[in-house]
Amino acid sequence: MTTIDCAVDDSDIDVPIDDRDEGERQALELAHRIRLVAVQDPEQAQRLVDELIVALDAAMGGTFSEHLDGDARAVLERALVKSKNATERAFHRAETVRVP
């Protein structure tokens, strides 16, 4: 019996092997889409990233920072502060609006 060596190019196959592969594929797709937005509107892309970070932190019960260090943790903290400030400004505007 002989073995035939052949190289197979499977780079065009996009079938997840398991849930982890599917999650990784989705994360790569999200990163790609954010990059496309960043080319057109960098400020909008930064807002999207900040909102995503805040949503991840909320989904993880405020523990997202425990999984980060260094620059990534600083980005999280900046996004949380911006979100808190925006929420406070919106609340303040709502308080100052008077209904006749």
C-alpha cells in the first residue's frame, strides 16, 4: 500500500469545526466590518468600539476588566468613563426639559 502526498488548499472553506471556531470566525468578521467603517468614518468606528466595550462589560457583570491588562484595560476604562459621562449628560438634559 502506498501513501499519496497531496497538498489541499482549504482556505476557501468556511465551515466551523466547533463552536469556538464559529465564535472566532464571527469575531474576525466583526473586526473586518469595524475596519471598513473606520476607513470611511474613524470617529464612528471609535464610537462603535466604545459601545461594544461597554456592552461587553455590562454583559459580564462589570468584570470585563479582569480579563484585560495594560493598554486594553486603559481603553476599557476610557470607554466606561465616556459612557458614564454621556449618560449623565443625557439625564441632566432630560431634567432641564420643561413640558408646558
